[in-house]
Amino acid sequence: MTIREILNEATHSFEAVGIPSARLDAEVLLAFCLKLDRLEFLKNPETKISKTQLADFKKIVARRLKWEPVAYITGRKEFWSFTLEVNQGVLIPRPDTEVIVEEALNICRTQNLSKPRILDIGTGSGAIALALARELPDAKVVATDISPAALIVSQKNALNLGLAKQVEFIQGDLFEPVNGIFDIIVSNPPYIADREYQELPPGVKDYEPKEALWAGQTGVEFYEKLIYQSKNHLNENGWLLLEIGARQEENVRKIMEDCGNYNSIDVRNDYAGLPRVIKGRKKVSG
Ligand code: SAM
Ligand code: GLN
């Protein structure tokens, strides 16, 4: 079979089960299977592939047909300006999460923080912590996760990106393993409520770690803890930035306001126009 034929066949089978990005998935997975650059092989669609290659590709297609995410099959995902290794121990970083990176960089620029100390709670693949470390070479970043499996992945990513000296990884529950005071605390915590969890698409619910997604009955459980506990780990005028779900703006803003220790509370939308990041600045005491 030629590359053109095999791509068409895989695309149709993905479409038949309702996979939204069928053509792109077929291309990315075939490139991964053939260990070729996607744009290169697309230039030569009449190239024939061997029987062994075809058999390998069919196994990959079968995995995707069961909704396994492309990133878990290829073991990689683009985030910010780099590629991260991922496996089923970590959430696949979402493009929306780049908004929290942008906001943290804005704060460093506008507040003239030249050597910020930054804490990332629940780092997963390391996405946010590593993007900030890469953009801010003088920053010192601490990244935590409760999941030892996630820390293996994030530390590997730090090594791959040459950032291992700049980012310290520690395992534990929220602030329990954290020492010191920070200029910026960022987190994309689990924020899916019980009822929403049941309705997640199969590619998310059946493959991504539940402890990365599910927060509890209401979905705001982590915000309460992060907002109340962050104030003990922030410099005066230090910033807390949290990713939020599209329908959580009002609830999380109220938690931050009620806490009483933050001012300049504001919400930033993502590129789909949905509320995505809430930020607040720790009040100066006295
Ligand atoms: N920061 C990554 C990103 O944006 O792609 C991962 C975010 S994922 C939504 C939430 C992460 O928080 C997971 O890696 C999960 O293991 C971690 N986590 C869950 N409960 C935690 C806790 N109590 N303390 C620290 N990390 C926790
Ligand atoms: N954006 C993710 C999803 O909808 C959820 C991430 C999170 O819980 N922090 O799958």
C-alpha cells in the first residue's frame, strides 16, 4: 500500500468512530510509526510501505480507535516552544495552559522581577515550570507533585531541556514539602467535579490519571486549599496564579475575595474566549 492509501484508510476508520481530528491523527501516527517527519513523507504520498510497517501501523490505529490519546501513543506533546515526553502517569499538557505561562511572564516583566522565585504546585509533565524556567534563565523554580510517577516524567523533561539545575522537583501533598517564600506561585490543579468527571470524553477519562483531573464533589476543593495556604508562601506583593475551568470564575473569585489576603484579583481568558486564569496579589500586611 502507498502512504496515500494507508492514510486515507486510517482517516476513514477514525472518522467512523467519531474521532474529531481524524486526518491529522492518521498523519501524526504514521509519521511516528515510520520514524519520519510528517511534512517530509507527505511530499511523497506514492511511496510504498513494507508489510512489517503496515502491521505496526495497524496496531497503532487499533489503539487510537479505542480512544487512546495520540500523545500517549507517540510519548510526546508540544507545549510552549518545546516538546515534552509524556506517559499515562501525567496529564497531557493542554494548549490553554500556556495562558498561565504568559500571565506569569507578564507579571515578571511589569513588576521588574529579574530573579523571581517561582513555585509550581502539581507540575505533572513539568509543562508550566519548564516553560517559565526556559523563558526566565535567572529564575529559580520549585516544582511539586503528589505523584511520584509524574515527578519521574517532569525530571526527565527538565534534563532533556537542559533545565535540571534551574528547577528543583519535590514530591508531596500541596505545600507540605515546600520550604521558603516565593514571588510567584502557579498551579493548574485538578478542577473537575464528580458529575463532570463521568462526562469526560473517553480519551480523557479512560487514559489520563484521575488524580490529575478530579478535584472532588464541587471541583473547587483545590482552590480553597491553594488560596488559603499560598499566603504563607508568598512574598508581600507576591502573585498567585491559578488555572480555572471555564465555569469556575465566579466561585474561585469569591474564594479569593473572601480569603481577604489578596488584591488586584483579575481573570484572563484563553484564546477560545473562556475564563482560564485567575490571579491575585498578596496584600502588604500592617
Ligand atoms: N501542571 C501540569 C499541566 O498543567 O499540564 C499538570 C496539571 S494536572 C491538571 C494536576 C496535577 O496536580 C497532577 O500532576 C497531579 O498529580 C497533581 N496533584 C494532584 N493532587 C495533588 C496534591 N494534593 N499535591 C500536589 N500535586 C497534586
Ligand atoms: N483542561 C482539562 C480537561 O478538561 C482539565 C485540567 C484540570 O483539571 N486542571 O480535560
